[in-house]
Amino acid sequence: MVTRQNVRRFDFKKKPHKPYFLMYVAKYVISFPDLKKRGAVIRKSEDMKELEGKPYLLLVNHASLVDLNLMLKATHPYPVNNVMTLEGFNEYTEPLMRHLGVLGKRKFVTDINLIRNMKYCLHELKTIFTLFPETRYSLDGCTSFLPDSLGGLVRMMNVPVAMLKIRGNFVTSPHWSHKNKGIAVEADMFPIVKPEEIKSLSAEEVMARIREAFEYDDYRWQLENKVVIDHPDRTNGLHCLLYKCAACGEEGHMNSGGCELWCEKCGKRWRQNEYGQLEALEGETEFPHIPDWSKWERECVRKEIEDGTYYFEDDVRVKTLPSWTKFYDHGMGKLIQTPEGTRIECKAYGEDTVVEKPPLELYSMHIEYDYRGRGDCVDISTADESYWLYLTRRDAVTKLSFATEEIYKKACANANFAKRTRK
């Protein structure tokens, strides 16, 4: 019988190495042909030349698997190390990932071993280290949450920093869709912190540059560049993101299919045109631009948190991923979230288990839509365990994600106010 004491754990301390020859094979067999079919374009600024052949930290915005292909093309032929969370190791195996130079991590958990191994890659192996600092796929084609601590982490590496800013990666394959439209993608590669600036910039100044570099809106890019997506099922899954009806305000009654989105409560319908914009079939189009709708949803969640009415509770199927080899099934449990934090109640490895995450310990939440065909779920991790919770309620994970970030922001604001008051 597997117990909490004898279950195999992932070795995060293990030193990484440069990617083996297999990575170069994968580039030419998988990554480069996919980009060629898409007509991908990568533009490098003139001052990227001074970083060629040298170790540096590369930050990449994150929206789909095509990001990895673009990153490998942009950095070719130089060796690259990067990070992947444990579900990726579970899908592709640890031996393969280690051979490709990939480091393991749990989402939204501070890990000193990762910091040490990043330094090892940059200063001992002399490789490029790639980081996807948003940690999860963008939900609406715009910038995901970036914690303020990122500036300090980047500065700690003591190497130049560059950005690979990708466009088209979201609209070709939204996280909630599971359908890849195969459209053209493009990317710009440019320095954020140049070699001569490494010592002089503060963590706050570095973070300000990162935030500016990470400003993007894939739907805006699609509209302005007249990128046509006429896939017959281009709107499938959009209700997972737009879970709250813009007409009647009800939650959990939205649906989508083909190129339409509709509310099953009030009956209102919208069509998504070939440029990604929404058009009401009758009456007012409340939000033609999809990110404006999701921004409104987030504002509604923020108001619930501010006025104290926000409360989430659901019965969940509980699985754990202590290492890369296997998900363990633990039956049913409860997931509870309030402005005071997030709580898991379950029986794991035969023991009554409670996991509590105060607001300042969870700045964002990893969510999946119909993960591996098993339903919507969230992943909440501790240092040695990842809890995968499959929800009973439909279309609730997006709101959970918004709420987690807004609860964290409020807690940060309160903490900063308390510090100023004490001074």
C-alpha cells in the first residue's frame, strides 16, 4: 500500500545538463517543420547579436505549445535549458525530459532548488535559460499575472535578459479550445536588460521593463493585422472563458459551438467573426472584443471579494502527483475558497488531509479545461505534493483563477498598507 511516507517524490535537487543530441533531432523533425507550415516569422533586434553564443535569460509569453517551437527556432543553434511542470514529465517521462535539458517544477510554489539550478545552467553550463514567467497558458490572449518578485529573481541570475514576444500563438490554439487552427505566428526577440546594465538596475526597474515587454493582446493583433480564422469550430469552448452572461449576468449557463456563443438562461446569442470579434445576433453587442468581456468578469469577481460576498465550495475528485510517474486517486474531497484563502479537505494516502493556502501563498492558480478528457480541474501544489482537483460544478475554473489572483492582490495591498502604517 502506498503511504505518504513511502510514496516516491520528485528529485528537484538533481543537477541539469545541456540538452543531448536528441534535442537537435526533435528540432528538425518536429519543431521546425511545424513552424514552416505556419509561415512563422521571427524578428531579432540588432542588439541581440551581442548575446549570441553567451548565456542569458530568455523570457517568453505563454499561450500554447507552439511557444516551445518558436523558442527553439529563435535560440538555434545554441543549447537551451528550460522549465516544465510535473504533469509534462508525467506525459513525456523524466528520462526524456532530462535528456532534453528540462528542469522540473511545481506551479506557484517557491523552490530554492530551481533558483540554484537556473544559476548552474547559466554560470556553469553556459546555456541560455528559458523561462515562461506567466507559468500557465494565457486564458484570454492577454498578459497573465506576473508577480512582483520576478524582478528580484531575474536580477539574482546576474546575466543579460531578453524577451521573445509571440503573437498568434493564442488565437491559433486557445487554452479552452483544444483545436489548433494552424495559422501563421510571429515573434520579436529583443534585450530587456543589456550586459552593461546588469549591475546598475534595481529589481523594481527590471520588473518595470518586464511588465512593459509582456504587454500583449492576441485578439487585438488578429484584428489589426486582418488575420482570418474561418475554422468552422473556432468558437468551441469559448464559454469556458466567458462563463458569465454579459446580457443577463447569470453564471454557468453559457455554451458555445461552431462559431457561436449563447446563454441558455436568457437565450442571447453572439457570433465570432473571422477576425476574432463578437457580434450579437440581436440587440446590443456588449463586448465585441473578447478580452473586454473577461476583464469585466474579473471586475465582478473583484467586487465580490471587496464586499465580502465571494465564496466558493465544491465537491471535487482528488488526485495527487507526488513525482512524475503516476497520478494517485483519493476519491472525493472539498475545495473551498474565500477572501481569507483556499482550502482543500480530503483523504490522501489513507489519511485525513487539510491543505490551506493563505492569500499571500497563492498568487495564481493553475487551471485546466477538460484535462485529458477527464473534466475541468485545478492544480494546487505544496513543496512535495501536487493536488489535482476535478470540479463537479461546470465552468467554474476560470472564476477560481480570477479570484485567486484578486485575493492575492488585495492581501498584498493590505500588507503594504500595514507596513506604511507601522512606519
